[in-house]
Amino acid sequence: MIIGIGVDMVDIERFEGQIARSPRLMERLFTPHERELPLRSLAARYAAKESLIKALGGSDGVRWQEIEVPRLGERSAPQYVITGSTADALDARGVAHSHLSLSHDGGLALAYTILESA
């Protein structure tokens, strides 16, 4: 059964400007592995994290550093790696499976998340 659906869109140019003005956001929002990626990819990961929070119905118990979207290669579907208290928050809400889709086009990064129970 579907628990929640979330979508988020990020203007890549605006996102890059925000990071340039506030470089500490990189450490706050992204894991060390994610920080190695180009800003365009980080914009999509930011959208993914936002779409997950929307699918959950809020950010209670969620920590940005505990949500990772690793680069798996072009032929692999994106997925979340969720740890710590954020994993506990998903368990408490009955989340057993997550589905993630990412896209880039026309200067925008888009993420779509579906959360399912067992």
C-alpha cells in the first residue's frame, strides 16, 4: 500500500548560486560521498531529499545527513540509503519500500518519491 508520494523540483542555476553564497550548506545537506558529485547532481539529490520529506508528510525525526542518494551508475535506478534516526522515523511510519526517480532537463532537477508499506 502506498504511504506517501512526494515530488520536488530545483532550479539548478539558483541552487548553484545558493551553494556559492553559503558553502556550509554542502556539509549540512549532503554526505561526504555526495559532496564529491557535480553541483547539477547535488541539485537532484536535494530534490530527492525534499521529495522524501514530502512523501513522509513532514520532517519529524529526519536528518539530512542520514539520507543519501549514492551514484550507482547510469544503468541503475536511483535509490535511497537511509540510516540512523531517519531510518527509525521511516520504520515508525510503516515504510518498507521506497521508489525514487530523478531527472534533469532545461536547467531543472526533478525528484519523485513513492513510499510503500509491507
